[in-house]
Amino acid sequence: MRKVFISFPEMSKSGRNDTRRKALQTGEDAKSVADERRPR
């Protein structure tokens, strides 16, 4: 799932929103999104 998250933000802004929604739904993925936003 982490690979998909990294690919989403690279696609475009729309992908980022989709990733955030999925992260909120799962909760565990939210950590992956936060980790990605940190280095950015």
C-alpha cells in the first residue's frame, strides 16, 4: 500500500486528496501519508 501512496502524490493534486480520504478510512494508512508529507 505504501507504494501506491507514493505514486498518488506524484500523479497530481487530485491523487493527493484521494490518498487522504483512503488514509482516513483505513486509519493505519494515515501514518504512511503523514510520513510522506514530512519530507516534502
